[in-house]
Amino acid sequence: GAVVSQHPSWVICKSGTSVKIECRSLDFQATTMFWYRQFPKQSLMLMATSNEGSKATYEQGVEKDKFLINHASLTLSTLTVTSAHPEDSSFYICSARERGQGGYGYTFGSGTRLTVV
Amino acid sequence: QQPVQSPQAVILREGEDAVINCSSSKALYSVHWYRQKHGEAPVFLMILLKGGEQKGHEKISASFNEKKQQSSLYLTASQLSYSGTYFCGTEYNNNDMRFGAGTRLTVKP
């Protein structure tokens, strides 16, 4: 089955530093990947849609300059949290669906728990 | 655009049945159902496409009422392993999924 690998699983960083999270589709190509943010006991909130070879599409209220998304290839998307602050602490998770597989479910990465101290 | 999901929480005894509902105010392209265990990523259960439905598991099934833009997930003869938070995800166009608030399901022995 489709596998999405997300790294790191957790990261603790100091306030003001930047953190990069990687999302890879291991056995399929994905022209589109999605980045979600989840607070404890809450739903997954879509942050942005990552498009291979073009700019990401951000949801309303998500700061583009703070959450930098790069989708350099059909198997890799990265989310960089710039100048992280404690309020950015959260569970970040990516998902993808194989190119051309509309009508099928999405596969999620294992998530990254970010703690900013 | 976020779908409305109900109930917020359900507590069952092993073997009991449950229904989780998901509704949208906009026409849907598809409805997805996922289950998430604490601290883990959501796992795909099934998808229902406009004009049809697909069943992912024997004792877990789902329906999609196009006219009402509603979907229901049915869990029959629940098992302990069914515990988790269930999310419905809705696509209005291809590739733009939004999740409902989730339903926390607890199955007790």
C-alpha cells in the first residue's frame, strides 16, 4: 500500500529558530501534498496545499512567510516553520494521494510533534 | 467549508452498534472516513464518491446521501480495537479535503 514517510517524528527547538519537516511519498508520486495542524483533542486543520513545481496554496489565516512550503519533486514536500514561537507548538501532519487516484483515500505521514521552548 | 460531524463522543460496550454522521452545506465531490488513535496518524477507512459508495471493512460501512449532502458511518458489533477518534473528510473539488471536528469513540469490555 501507499506509504508516506514524515520526519522528524518530534522536535524540540528554541524560540526564534526555524524547523524543517519533510514529507515523502515512498512508493508513489504525488503532485499534491497537504499539510495539517492538529491541537490536542481537536480536528486536523488544513494549513496549505503543496503543489509540485509551483507555489503552495495557503488557507485563510495561515501566514505564508512563517510556514514555508516547498514541493521540489513528485515525492517530497517540506514545511519550514520559521522563527518558531511557543504558540507554534503543535502536531503537524502531511498527507498525499497518488497522482491520478482521485476517488481513493489519502495516506498520512506519522506526524511531527513540534515543541517550541 | 468544514463539515459538521456528530455526535462529539460515543461510549459503547463491546458488541454494540454506533452511527456517526457527517453533513455539509455544499455539494460534495467525495466523503472520506478516517480513524485516529491517540498520538498516531489518521488511517483511511473508506471513501464514498458522488453517485456511489465503497465499503472498506466488513463491520464498518458507510452511506452517502447526495441530496442531503450527508454521510453516515456505521460500526456494527463494535470491538475494543474500534476505539479512537473518527473523522469525516469532505472534498468539494478533487484534492481539497477538509475534516470534521471528530467523534471520540470509546468501546468498553
